[in-house]
Amino acid sequence: MKPIHVLKKVVVVAAFIPAAMLAWKFYQVFYGDDPNALTANPGDYITDQTGTWALAFLFFSLTITPLRRFTGWNELIKLRKPLGLTSFFYATLHMLTWVAFINLFTISYMVEDVIKRRFITVGMATWLILFALALTSSTFAIRKMGRRWQTLHRFVYAAAILSVVHFWWLVKQDITEPRRWAFALVGLLGVRVWWAYQKRHGRA
């Protein structure tokens, strides 16, 4: 088995460890002996956990291209899709937690949240972008869309920017953690801007 195939399997297994840990804590709350496994505020805890992992896997997917170019190991590109889909998976859990725990499945509350709270508006926009990217991630979609597929999937950069803005506006006061994500994003996008500049300069 090729190293990339082994690495891909490891990535897929590791991607669901956070979800498995959350499931175990659910079990502990309802069937185990630790009613506070999800803390005193389960809604906030699950929201924080799923949001963090959605952001992390989105950034992991964005590191693939720099790693591929720096190492020359082109097969690393095969990791980008599972990492991106994992980000969408946790983003969906993040959104469903907001639906179930924060708004109690009440549509009017959700609509009001999206309209009045700007970090919710940005978060929903981010999820919609990730949804579109996940929906068109198949080989069939790539063939059918042609060049439009690449154009659409460049919106991953918009999703990354919006996800950091969502986090930044959410915390309001202590911006230490979202600021770290912002610095990481500047690095990931900055290296791409540099490559684009070098490419254009070379052509000139």
C-alpha cells in the first residue's frame, strides 16, 4: 500500500476522534456516572468544540497545497478532500447544535438570530459555502462543472476568512484565540498571494 493511502486512512480515522469523544461524553451524561461530562452548559460546550474542529480541519485542508509545494510530494493533494469534508461535518454539527440547543428548533428564533446577530449571519454564510463545496466534491461534479468547479472551490478562501470573522465577533472581548487563527490565515493566504505574484512576474 502506498504511503499516501496509509496516511489518508490515518487522517480519516483521526478526523472522527473529536466526534467520538463528544459521543462518549453524551453517554457519560445519560448512562454513565458523570452528569457534568458536557459541563454545566452542554449547548455552549458542544458549540465551542464543534466550531473549533470545523475551523481546524478547514485550515488543515488549506495547508495541503503549501505542504505539497514545499515538499514536492504531489500525492498530498489526495488529503485535501477528506479534510475539507471533515470540516463540513463538524460545521454541520456546530450548526445543528445552534438549532437544537440554542434555538430549540424554533424557526422564528433562528431567523431572528440570523438577522440581528452579525456573527450568526457570517456563520450561516460560512456553512452555506462549505455546503456548496461538499455538494460538489465528487468526481462526477468535477467532470460536469469543468472550469466552473475550480472557480466555485476558490470560495474556500472566503469560507476561511468568514469563519475567523465569525469566531472573532463571537468572543467579543478576549480575542486571543481568534487572533491566532487570523495570523495563521494570513500566513496561509499570504504564501498563495506570493506564489501568484511570482507567477505573474515570471510571465512578465
